[in-house]
Amino acid sequence: MAKVINPLMSQGAIGSIGAMTFSAWRGIPTVRAKANPTRRLRSLQTSNRARLGYLARQWSTLTNAQRELWRGWARVHPVSDGFGGTVILTGEQAFIKLNQVAVRAFTMAAGLLVPPIAPVVSGVATLSLVAGAVAGGWTVNWTADTGNIVADKFEIAIAGPFQSAGKIEVAGKFKLLASVTGTTLTYAVTGQQASAWYFTRIRYTDQTGQVSAWVQDQIQAHA
């Protein structure tokens, strides 16, 4: 903390600009540097950042022809902008979007140098959640559209716990719970809070990083 005279050309500046915070201490104008945040990184953040950094570097190694293929793919695969409209990704964004899913769900060797030609081969047709026999658990059962193959994945994510059944979307609160083979149609969730409510969603993910739409429902975990 430092004493200041006529801070910011005023007699008593209060508030923050950049890394500096102006205030008054015992009637004396002062300024101090903000402390660095001590927020702990979640366990997945470091691996996610490492993947994104790796893929950004990979983009720079592609040939001009490969980059143009990704730009062309992006133009015919618009994505939702979250407000009911769509947006066209850049070639680099499309490359990172698909590859980030592919290397996370499978292995680093699953990365693509050129975009896929065929769309995702399957999806989730129906979803059923059943309270399990163990406290804090439930069973996820689903059926697939035709075409699902063992080498692909179903990804399962949950959001919760909540004190009661929800009536609004909680898209930003889901965490990936499990990935199972593309021909598996059931998964037992365990170790969650007994009697709490959870949203559960599932989608099909192929080896090119293409995904089906999420299908979701909610359930009260076994007491």
C-alpha cells in the first residue's frame, strides 16, 4: 500500500483500474496492487488446456490444402450461437473443435489432419433413468439409432446435486462422468449424494470427433 497525493486528479479516488485499487485509509488516499488470485484449478482444466495448446500448434503444421478443407467443412457445418441462431466457425476453430473431442474421448492418435466426409453414424434414440439399489446411485439405460459401432463412444455427463427437481436448463453445470463403448446401452452411476436430484445426459461420439445431440433427463438418486 502506498499513500498518494491527489490520486487520478481527484481528492479521493475509490475503485480499481487494472491491477491497482484506490481507497482511503484513516482519511488518507492510498493505492495498492491487487493480490494474485489463488483460485485452484480443477483437475480437468490443466489437461483441457494442454490439449487445446497441442491442437493449436498442430494447426500451424497443416498444409494450405488441409487448412482449406477445414474451412470448407466449417462453412457447411454451422454451430449454434446459444441464442437461437448459428455461426460459421473458422477453419482453425473447426479443426480444434472436432479434434479436442476425438483426442479426449479416444487417444491422442485419434487426431484428424483432414475433416470427416460422412456425418456421425448414430445417436441416442431413447433415454431411461432408474434409481439404483445403492444409495447415491441410479442406472442409465438408452437405445441407439442404427449404425452404432463398438469402436465409438457414448459419453455420459451429470449435473447436480440439487435439492429438488429442476425446471430450467443447467447446460453450463454438467461434468463428464463416463465414456463407454459404442455398443454398450447401460451404465450404473454410483457414489453420488443420496436422495439428491441430478440431470443426466448422453450423446454418441465417433472417432472423428463428431457428436450427436445430447439427450437428457433427471432423477432422484437412491436414498
